[in-house]
Amino acid sequence: MRSLLSLADIDDRTLAALVDRAVVLGRTPQPEQTLAGKSVGIYFRRSSTRTRTAFWSAAVRLGAHAISYGPDDLQLVTGESLEDTGRVLGNYLDILVARTNDDMAELRGLARSGELSIVNALTAYEHPTQALADLAMLTEEFGSLDGRELLYVGEGNSTAAALALATAHVPGFRLTVVTPPGYGMPDEVFPLVEEIGGSTHGVTQTHDLASVDRTVDAVYTARWQTMGVQHADQEWMKAFLPYQVTTGLLDRLSKDDTIFMHDLPAMRGEEVVDEVLDGPRSRAWRQAYHKMTAAMAVLEWCAAA
């Protein structure tokens, strides 16, 4: 069974095919029923507006049946093992889309039975389908990622980590991640990036926003408290405020065709001001649309195994 747990688990060609398919599906109002007769489970232990709805809509649009599970709906909460749950659900489902916001080992446990495909809809350190949606958005906008640079500003969270892994798969594409000190990407990200992309992986991380003295093709930010989880430091906001995306910052970094991206939900007035989020450079809403097209591409890929 094919599962998408981490972008580190797939090769360059697969990532490119998923992104290209998401772009095509974005131009296809009535897609072929490629999942007719399939059953897709959607298990979310944490809140979600876009990803949960995107996967449900993706499954239905492709002809599958979808069932949604809340945080207390599976016997995992009463002590059933991950492996046993995976074996049982494999009798009923073809694919299980899961958001845990916890360690990746949990999803690997569900996948271990080999009875059904598992799709990572967000774990503590990676959000792979978000990165696929982001690259689909950029590909649709610019036609090619070769020679393009994405600047990510904010917390080095699961979105940033997934973008780093995705970038390593795309020759000629560059990602610069700028975070407050102490809030960078997890330590395990860069070894994976180097394993995927070698010495030319295109990913850099810094804490000095002023050091970015060039224009870029896209400026990206995300909520400073991923999933609304509070930072341990009660004074954390002071560290983040210099990294707010304002009109002044966007103007300084922009070419004529530079765009702004946000994975949403946005905390307006924190990581981004209204004038940027609602401005003419913003592609946040089209980006959100591509969460569904990326979900469709991933579901098709899993079902084709």
C-alpha cells in the first residue's frame, strides 16, 4: 500500500508528479471519478478547517465514499494498539487521512499493518500535503519553479519543515527560512534535506531578516502559534514582532510579480497585516484552494498502488 507520511519518503519524480497533477486538477472543474468504489477515512484529533474539508471534498469529487472520525471516535482512546487499529480499518477503508499533531511514529504504526494507505494531514514536525499545495500554487503562478526563490518568515513549524523537504526535491528552486532565534526548524530537518537534495538542496535558514537583501518571488508566513499551541516563553510575542509581514517588508522584498502566501488560519495583526493578506499580491485564498487539489492528487496516487 502507498502511504504519504513524509516528503522524505518519496523521490523527486513522485513529488513533481503530485504537484503537476494538483495543478491540472486545479483547472478541472469536473474531474474523472478516479476513486469510484473507494472508501476514505478522515481521522482528525485536532481542529481543522481547510485540510479536513479539502480531503473530504477531494474524496467525494473523485467518486469515493468518505467517513470522518473525531478525536474520540476510534478505540485508540481506550487502549487499542495502532497496529490493531490499522488492521481493522484496512478491512473497511482504502485510505486513512490522519491529523494528530504528534510524533510521526504514530502514523507509521497505523501504516505498519500494510492493510491501508495512510496520509499525513499534519504531525508535530511535518505537513506534507500543505507543501504540495504550496508548490502547486507557485507552479500555477510562475509556470516553473526553476530559478525561483521562496522566503518563509516566522516560526520554523511543520509547514516550514515540509517546505524544506519539498524544496530539496526540486532542482533550481530555493527556500530561505527566517525565524526568531530559538524558533527555527526541528534539528532533524536539515539531515533529511541533505539526504534528499545533496549539497545543492537549495534550503537555508537564518534568524536575521535584515540579511535578506535581495528580492524574492514569494513571501510566505504562517501562524506564529501552530494549532494555537502556546509557546513556553510568556514573552514570546516580543521575539516574533520584528518578523511580521507588513507592506513595507513586502515592498522591500518584491519584484514586479512577487506574491504573498499564507497557509491559514491567519492571526491578523500578528504575523501579517490586513493590507498584505487582503492586498493584490496575496494568493492565500487560491493557495487554500490548492489544498483540495493536492489532496486529490495524493488520494489518486495512494489508490493507484
